[in-house]
Amino acid sequence: MAAAALNRAAMMAVTLLGVAVFVFVLLRVAPGDPVAMMIGPGASPQDIAALRTRYGLDGSIMLQFGLWLRAILGGELGTSISFHRPVASLIGERLPATLELALSALCLALLLGAMLAVVGTLSRRGGEAAVDGVSGLLLAVPDFVWSLALVLLLGVALPVLPLSGRIDPSLGTDFRTPFYLGESLVTGHWRAARDVGAHLLMPATALALPLAAIIARVLKGALQEAMVQDYVLVARVKGMSELRLVTREAMRNAIGPTLALTGVQFTFLLGGTVIVERIFSYPGLGNMAIEAVINRDLPLIQGLVLVFGLLFILTNLLIDTVIAGLNPKLRHG
Amino acid sequence: MISVPRRQTLALGASAVIAGLIGGRIPVRAATPGTLTIAFNVTLPSFDPTTGTSAVNPTIQAIYRSVFDQFVGQKGDLSFEPGLLTAWGWNADRTKVTMDVRRNVVWHDGSPLSPEDVVWSLTRAADPKSGNPIQFIWSKIGNYKIEDHRITADVVSFDPTLFKWMAFLTGYVLPKAYYQKVGADGFEKKPIGTGPFMVDAYEGNAYLRLVANPHYWGGKPAFETVVFKFVTDATSRVAEIESGSSDVTLEIPYEEYDRLKHKPGLSGIATPVSDIGMIFISNTSPAMLDPNVRLAAIHAIDKAAIVHRLLRGYGVPLATLEAPEYEAYDPAITVSYDPAKAVALLKASGYSPAHPVSFTLQTTRGFKPKDYEMIQAIVGMWRRVGIHADIEVYEIAKHYELRAAHKLAPMAFYNWGNAIGDPTTSTGFAMFGPSPHSAWKSADLDAKIGPLWGEHDEAKRIAGWKAVDRVIAEQGLVIPLLQYVQPVLFKTSVAVAPNVSGALQPTLVTKTQA
């Protein structure tokens, strides 16, 4: 057990190192020099060299990488060129916003996906086709298009939801933690919770819809398979209603593969936050990542990619653990 | 005891949420009285207006000018006015400068502004270690002396644009004592200035909330609170103004501007701003060394058609790198749209539509309004006269890198700002060989431009730049295309004064009776 955990930790470290090397080299060979973007019109070669030194871009790639790696091992991710602040603290401020968004989207997707799957399983041919059609539509339209559609529908035509940001500026940000939704719910600040929730609803829905379609399809298939198993037939003979059969009996066996797939898809959902956060001006990691790329803020991009990599690894680890917990065969080896 | 089944509870909860949504119970806050909400097109990464990439972003100056004051002020027509300096100038032989510091000005923390703050700000800006990208200007003076509220300094190297830069990028007065006390990090967390608004709340990539400075030397602002929402997506900015969530927005597609400007409750202004679209010509390419090719390329472009058909009329065709609001603008310099002349020029060099001259033309796509479409149209116009251009799309970051390394393609589209309106900042830095931003680097042109940098006689200096512009136009060393027009859309409850610099400052917005 301990050996397996150590092996897993070593694999994580190697993966992260690979990500670090890859992103560092890629950023150095990709076009776009951050110093070239900020030099003044009359800057002399000496001025440009001074800026390059100031931002630690004057050494060789190997030297720069060595310094960066040493800083990472010391718990630092460098200083952002555009924000003039430590990358670690910037990420620490924005990560909770992205996590709240992604988790809200995941909950919505699970809820909607499960509802569609149950309805599809219970329906006859026509109803099932309708559910398939809906899930096909949800899947076919990418999250950023859903974002724009929601903006037009719920933000402009029927202006019931706020269009941008994470909280109404007039409410302020008197939070003790960067988890606005979680904190306001825990502390009972319902006005803040309602406002944060309202700001979350559209971006979370845009992210959730395609994932809900995937969940619906996989779960419906698994439910339909389970519904013809002997134990379900026995329950049916005992007089259990179809709804209870699906949600109580079949769901237990069908949920395993769905969770595994949801875990994998959640990493894609995290990636999707980049563009969705941009559209809704949501102050999370994704929005900051785009700014960092535009400004060629190399330390910030490196830090963000590393954190996204870590999130992906941890998500997969969590899903593996959950699946192992649900499936005794995997748990015992 | 009343028992409610779980299913019924869930149904009631879902119904409440839906009813709340439909009934607008989850609040969408329209602008509150006394608050001005601006859906802004860029984010504010840093509060220090003197270092980093945001320091050289002309749009962000709208925010910096709200919190801080510049040494010298600037009006909406680009003319200058007293800022924290009430008077400024050179001595007769241009070896000294004098600057009078405004009295009775206080920082947002209540401490008084002193001439030491001004000297410290200038000295810090001139220090190469500060990372100030305009350090090359601030280092032109030094050895400051303070006598009461008058500062004198020695001129290290005469630059006629020194005081103009004091109204533009990085030309801000920062609080010496406060900055030294809290440090750079502390300043980022709680910045103070002497400007019309004080920072109240800030959430990166989301919003900045400012409150009026009751002690502002220029009078209390019209709005008690100003909120800058950072809405970088143009479609989302349109939604912000159309839904009523914001009072003002800018830089939206011209199609949307035309659709919304006459909508009840909305109004708009479209102002030609100090930002021009141009095509750099690089003399590293053999094809570009042929003046016939360059001039043919210029004469084959129908700029008026581009403005009319692609930009819906929102643009001003240009013949030089000087816009009409700039000091060295010379309406006598014209470049005709003459495809027949282009054909003749190319024929003289052995080219024709059947045997075209070929080269690469770089452009951004979506960085400026219709940039790629403009280039496509130009390539189409060129094809008809005997020029074949391969379009290469690049990111703006790559443009900067290639330009600094003098490795741009033979032709490269770019936009060039010049909010101080001086010819050094338009023609000068774009065309002078030693500038890291020029693409055409030639000894002939440098010999003409060089003496103008230190010309003491202002009238002679401006006339000199006009002459340089004429030479550039006659030899076809760059392709000026058009001056951009900035659309600003706003509720009829406010009025927005045009600003040629393009900075949408809250002080330019006033309340109306509507």
C-alpha cells in the first residue's frame, strides 16, 4: 500500500517535472518577447538590456530554467511581469474562483445529466429519442457558444442574471477567504451568496451543458444495461415502481463507469474555464491565463500551466481513489 | 406538525429558483445613482503607472489618470494644460528647466503634495533599475534643486518633447513618503495618488471601484463612485450596455455601434483618435528596395473604399503618419489612389499582373477592427496591378519581437499611437533607423531626421518634420492607411466628451437630465 502511494507520488513528480520542462522550453522558443512588448519608443540597446536583466531574461535558457526550478523547489513561482506580484499569491487568489466555478459546473452537469439519463431510461422510444436529441444538441454546441447564447438570453433579452464578474462591485469584497460562495454560505451571508451564485450561474451552466450531455449518454446506457439484469427483474416482480428501480437499484451499478468518465471530463471542463471566464469577465485562473499570454508574462504562464497540471493530476488521483472505493475488485488488487 | 414530502420540497425549491430567475429576483444591478459604471476593454494588472506592460498601454491611462495626476495635464483635443505643474519651461539656451508645483494639493491619505514628491518621481522614472520604459525621456534632465514650490533642473540632453511626455505614458507623480513606507508590494495593495478618484476596491480581471476624492484640487468629480468593469470580450461589452448593466462602454464593433447608438436610452460618439493603421516597409527585402514597387503598392490602395466599405465610414484616410490632430500634420501632402500609375510604375520595373512582384505581408487578425479584412482587401487591390502578396497572420507579441530584431517581413501591418501628437512619436520613432521600432532603416532618412531631435526652434522643428513626411511620402517608405475612430456608447443619462487620446477617463463623463 505504502509502496503504491510512493510510486504514485513519484509518478506525479515526474509528470509535473515534464510539464515544467515542456512549458518552459515552449515559451522560450515560441514567438513573443515580453521585453519587446514594453520597450519605449526611444529605448536604446542599453535600455532594452536593462529591462531584460530586470526580468531575469538575460541568461541562457538552461540558466533561466535552473533558477526557476530552484525557486519552485523553494516554494516560489517567481514574480509576474505584468502584475508585479508573486505568481504564487496571484494564483492563490484566483484558484478558488476557478474551483468554485468548475465545481458548480460539475454539480449542474451531474444533476442535469442524471435527470436526462433517468428520463431517457424511463421513456419509451419517442421520449428516448427526444432525450438523445437534447443531449446531442448540448454536446454539439461548444461551451463558448453556450456562453454567448446565455448572455443574449439571460443577460440581454431577459436581463435576469449579471453578465460579468464574480460579485456585484457595490457589495464589496469583505471576505476572509477567496472562496466567496463557500464562505458566504457557511457564514450565512445570504445576500452575498445569492449574488455570487447569480454571477456563477451562467458561466457554470455554459460549462455544464456539454458535460451533462456526456454524462446523460453514458449513464443512460449503463442504466438500460442494468435494467435487464436479474436483480432488477426480481425487484420489479416485487412491485417496485420503475422510477425507484432506476434510481435505487440500477443506479448503484451504473454510476461507477459514469463517475470515471466524469472525472476525465472534469479535466476538460477545467480547460474550458479559460474561454468561458473570459466571456463572463470572471476573475479566475483562465481569465488570468489569457492576459498572461497576451502580455507574454512568462513567469505567470509557467506558474499557471504548472498549477493546471497539478489540478489534472490530483483530479485523476481522486477519481481513481473513488472508483477503487466503489469497486472492490480494484480496491483489493 | 406539517410534513412535507421530500419530492415536494425539491419541486418547491426548483420552482422558487425558476420563479426567481423569471421574475428577476436574482438581482441584476443597473447603475445606481451617483455611480458611473464603465464596461472597460482592458484589465488593470498593476497600479504602478510607471513600470511594466500596462505602463505603455494608452487605454489603461484612463484609470491611472483617475487615481494619479500627471506632471502636465492634457485636454481632449491633445492640447496641454496645467496638471500638478502649473508652469514649466526651458531657459533661453535650453540648458535648464523650471517647473512650478501646484500648491494646496493633498494625497489621498491627507498628506500634502510637495515638490520633493515631484523630484522623487522624476528621479525614480529616470533610474534604469526602476524598469520605466520611458526612462530615455526622464533621463534627459537631472541635478534637481527645489526653492519653495519651484523646481529647477539641468538639461542633460535637450529633448523638445520632454514636457509633452509629462502628460503621457509614465508621466505620473507618485507619493515619495508613502511609497518608501509601504514599498512596491504595499503600493500595489493600497495605492494612493492625488487624482480625482481614490481606490476603494479592486478585484483583478473583474472590477475596480473608485470613490470621488473630496479634496481634489480640480473640484469634486461628477460621480461619487466609478466602477470599471474589466470586460475584455467585445460581445460581452455590447451585452453590458444593451442590458443596462453598464453606463458606458467603448471599442465595440462598428456594426454594433451603428445598431445601438440610436436605440432608445442609448447614445454614442465616434471620435478619431491618436491611433493609426499603417504598413511598415522593411528595407531588408530586395523587392522593397525598388521605389517603383513601394510607390505602386501605395498608389494601388483605395483607402477611402476601405474606410467606407469595411469600417462603415469610421476612419480617416491618411497620407502620412501624422493624423489631422497632430502638430506636424500637413494637408498639402497627398497620395493619390491611382491604379493606372501603379501599373505603370511596376511595368517600369518589369512587373505586371501576369508576372507580379511577390513578397510576404504580415498582419494581425482581430487585434484591431477589421485588420485582417483590410489586408485581404489590399492584397486584392494589389493583385490587379501586378503585386502578389502572401498574407502571414501573426500575434501582436510576435510583431513586437520581430520589429525589435529588425526581422519583420517586407511589409507588416501595425497600429501606431501618438497621444502627445508630436512628430517624434509618430514619424520619428517609426522611421528613424536607431529606433527599435523602425522597419525602414536608411542613412539618407536618418540624416534628415537626426537634427530634428534636438532642434531648439519649435517652428523650425515642426517644419522639418513636415519636410521629412513629404520625403517619406514621395519615396514610399511606409504605407499610412487610416486614423482609427473610437466608438463610445453610453446611456442618455450621461454625456461623454470626446478624447482624441482614446483614454476614456471618468472625468470626461457628466450627468445629463435625461
